[in-house]
Amino acid sequence: MLNHTPFKIASTPSALFCNSLLVALFLCLSACADNPAPPKKPEKPQTDISTGSSQSVKYSGNNSASTLQDAQKPNIVWISIEDASANIGAYGDQLAETPNIDALASRGLLYENAYATAPVCAPSRSAIIAGVYATSLGTAHMRGQGTLPDNVQLLPQILQEHGYYTTNNVKEDYNFKTPKNAWNESSESAHWRNNPNPSAPFFAVFNLTTSHESRIWNESRYAENVDLLKNMQGDKLKFTRPEDVSIPPFHPDTPEFRKAWARYYDNMHATDVRVGQIIEELKKADLLDNTIIVFWSDHGAGFVRAKRWPYLSGLHIPLIVSVPDEFKSHFYHEAGERTRELVSLIDLYPTMLDIIGIKAPPFLQGKSFKPKKNEAWSPRQYVFAHRDRMDERYDMIRTVTDEHFHYVRNYQFNKPYLQFMNTAEQGELMKVMRQKFGAKELSPYLMSLLSDLYKPKEELYDIGEDPNQSNNLAFNPDYRDVLLRLRQAHIDWRNETQDLMLIPEALMREIESQEQTSIYEYVRQKPEMTQTLEELYAFHDQILKGPMFQNGEMDTADFPKSISAQYWFLEFAAMQNMADESRQQFLQQIISQAMRSHDIVKQQAIKLSLINGDTRCLPELIGDLSHENVWLRLHAAQILDELNVDTTEYDTQIQAAINLDKQVRNNPNKYLARVLNRHINQRDGTSREVR
């Protein structure tokens, strides 16, 4: 059972008013406990959402032997790159200078429809290495540092058990603490050459950073790529000309964007050089003929409305698998073959096991895409993806993609598309877009993207007719059947994979800390959590259909019992019209109940009060800026910033919170400081550094 920190008893009149609401009863976690457990899986599900078929994989335990002897096992090299869409010659991009990647594709199998599970690095890499969606692990928030379940083994751990020497060079960024035994070696010097047993197969990962978004706008980092290209090509080097690039419709056609896109192509060129170097090392060591090479990007290109956004611009990625002839019996493909099969990066883990002949453990949520020559084969029908907190701003979006359509469900449709986020806003491109938005010089689509209006609850795009997803068909009656089909596919996936991200982050991390277990395991060990997750899912599905109070009836008995459901009830109550007297009375009763709940629910109640002009509980919210739970601090700051609350008299406390955030260990991004500094800038018209 969780033990909650007692509420602070303050002495100011406004705080005493709030405390008077708390004295009656504190609904601790044992009473309104979020024991959200995912819905139980049926013994024989109608559809295995991970595979898109009715088939499932059984596992006999970690000690199940590979069907191959060590001498028969192929070496495996992963070459992962960052922030890169399929702007590669082999994918038909004629501007791209990628001869080494193109040569790899000419020997291998190119996947035209490969997708990331998230449009940003940490959640994406979490799913890749663990084989479990970040939404199921509770690691979907960017740099959320969740807890890895004890019963989830990372891919390199299983490969080590089957004789592989495993190395990672160098980025991990898994959104959880990497187990000490995850890799034989993970460092800047990690390399297959360090294998102490040359007869043992190796699994070596090289994570290239040459295409990272920072190399577009950071002059020194871009210069590193320029130097790399000059050293390799000398006088023959040709840089991409801004006038030659094509600007997608989700960007304005300006000199700044043309320059940025030209640099992106230069960075892809530099990345290709590094890929060539890795392949050449294998060739010189006479290992190319017994090494499977897998080339992939963690998500789409590092631009606004690409990286961090679950449209194809942020999710569609290059994926090439090259298998030497000696191992074609393990993974068959013709040289230079292409396939339109749907593949997700979560499928990498089970595919590697399938190649080696290792039975898949039961926790895996992906599907092997190993070609099944002369065997019955059930390819994916859908790929799934998500967007959750991106740096300092919360959001929750889920997507489903099939061969023809892309479906988007905006769970937090009450938030605008482009909330202020420091990483993006500090760059020249966002400044240009904001300036042109103010001058009304953008296309209608871009004007809607930058507006403060709510997002639609659902979006639907015809990929073939609208490859950049700017024409939302969700309200077009001609596509109603498609919308309902993909909506249900999402709901089935959400329930089957047990999406936990409706549990507020502050509560999620509190549970992990106090229970000393992962949220993934906690929800599976508490049968009562089933009811809470079902309540959350049903509530949001009802919100999708219309307002909370469609017929005007309001009853305090409807106030949910679980903390997470209370949180969301108040989030959407803030969108209701509470002007008439009866609704005001209901509002006060609900706020009174909420103020006796968990701190995250209290904050939502205070937010609702502030929206309705009552500032008496504002000191409570200010006090939470120094709460011991870092995610409660961030949530409090976001309320102040989003509502543009006048906090002038609390500047001392705000500055103390900013200074406290600087001192927090393992919090390098200083999310709280970013939000509070931005809040002060908006409030006072200042230009404090938002870092």
C-alpha cells in the first residue's frame, strides 16, 4: 500500500480556505487507489494485435536452446541513425547522396513501409530494445526514466544467453536504467573487435549521431559533418544547394527552411560516409560474408511537425536488411529486393530471435518479419504508434497505419498542436513560423497547426492521395467505415497491449518509488487495477462521442473513485460551460471532493477553480512547485503557464523552485525551469532565458 505525504497545513487565509476542504477526509491510495490493472487478456484472443493475425507465439523459458550451434549463428550488426526519414537514394530520393546505403540496399531487402513506434528517440528506443511498447512499459514520456520490469529481458541479454558477444556504441537512451548485464560492452569504444572469443558470434550496435537534428542548427556540430565529408571527398565534395530541395507542405517555403533542409541532406551524406566505414571494417576483417546488417532510423527527420509528431513525417523510417548468401536459409531475400510489407521497429527484437532460432519470450509485443519462404505467412495489417509528453509538455496521441490510411486519435484534444517547447522554439525555424503566423502569411493548414485552437478528436488521412497528411477525412461521411475500422483497431491494440499512459506520470513514478517495482508489473499484480483501467478507457471512449454532460445532468455521485479517473474527469470538466447557478454548485462540490484526493487531483481541482475565476487555492499550487515529486512540480508549473495566471506576488517562491530544479540529480533537461521561465516571460513581457 502506498503511503502518502501528509498535506501541508498553511497559515495564509487563502491556504486555510483550501485546507478546510481537506480536513474532512484524505482519500488515500488505499481508498481511491489507482490500482489500474490492464484488462485481462482473453485466453484465446480473437486477434493478436501485435501480429494482425490470430496466431500467437509460445515460449518455453529463457533456457530454451537456439536451433543453431554457435558456429552456425550469424553475426549481427545494427546500424541505427537518428532523426532521419527515408531521404535516401535507394528510396527514390534523387537529391540524396547515399552511395553506401544504396549499395547495402542493392544487396539486401528494403522495407518501403517501416515505421517507428514513437516519433522521438527515447520512447522509440525503449520499445526496440525491450520488445514491449513504451505505452505498456510506462516509458512513453520523453526522458521519463521509468523502471524496467524484472521479467522483461532486453534483446542483448537473451543473445548473451545464447553465446553472443554484445556491444553497443554508444547511445542507449532507453527511458529506463540500463541493467548492468545488458551488454558485454556499452561505450564509445565498444566494438565487435573486442570480442574475447573470436569463434563466438557477435551482436554489435552502432548508433550514429551524424543526422541528429542539432547538426542542422548547431554550427559547430554541422561543421563536424562538413569536416568528415571534406576528409573523405576533398575537392570532389558538393554541398546540397538550398534551391534544389523540395519543401513539404507542412513547412513554409522560406530561405531559412531551404537552408535547413539542405543541411539535413548534407548530414545524411555524412551519415552515409559513417555507414560505409562500418561496412568497410567488416570487409577488411573478412566478416562481411557471415554478418547480417540491419540499417534503420529511430524515427523521422528532425524538423517541426516531423520529429515528435506521429504523422508519417515523424514515423516512416528507412529499414534495410542485408543477409549474406551463407545465411539465406535463416532469412531469405533476393539481392536488391523491395517489399511493401508493414513493419514496426518493435518487430526487430523478435525477428533477431527468429533468425537465430530462439523461441520468443511471452512478453514480446512485436512480430517477426523474417521472410517465410514456402510457408504460410500472415503479415501485419496495422502498425501502431504514440506521442506522449515531449520534453516539458504533456500530450497523448495514438495512431494506427495500414497500407492506405493513417488514423490519429487525440486523447488530449484540448491542447493545441504546437505547445511552446523549448528545444524546438529555440531554433530559427520555429521563430520564422511564429513570425509568419503572427503576420498571417502561412497556408491555411499551417495556420491551424500553430493556432491555440483545440485539436480534432480524430484525424484520418489517405496516404496515397495525401502523403503529407494535411487533409483530414475524419469528418467525411464517405470514409466513415474506414474511420470506424481504424478506431476499433486502436481500441483493440490499447486494451490488448495495456496502454498505461492514462495514469498521470506523477502517480506512476510515485507507485514505482514506493512499491519498488515497475508500473508494468504493478498493474499485473493487482487484480483490482483491471476495473480502474477499464474505467479510464470507457471514460475516454465516451468523451470521444461527445461532452461529459450531454443531457445537462450532473451528479457528484458520478465523480470517479480512482485517482487517474478523477484526474481526467477534472481535465474535461474544465471544458464544460459552468456559467449557470446549478452548475456552479456542482462545480464547488466536485472541487471539494477533489481537494481531499491525491495531490495530482488537487492540482486539477485548483486548475478548474482558476478557470472559473477563483484564486483562493493558488498558494497551494505555488507550494507544489517545490513538491518532492518532480512530476507534480512540472504539472503545477504547466497549469500556471497554460492559464497565464498572475503570479507576481509569488516570484520568490517561483525563483526558489527554479533553483531547486537546477539541483535535482538526473534531471539534466530542467523541464520545470523551462516552463516557469517561459511563464514569467509571458506574464511580464520579458526575455528570460528559457533553457
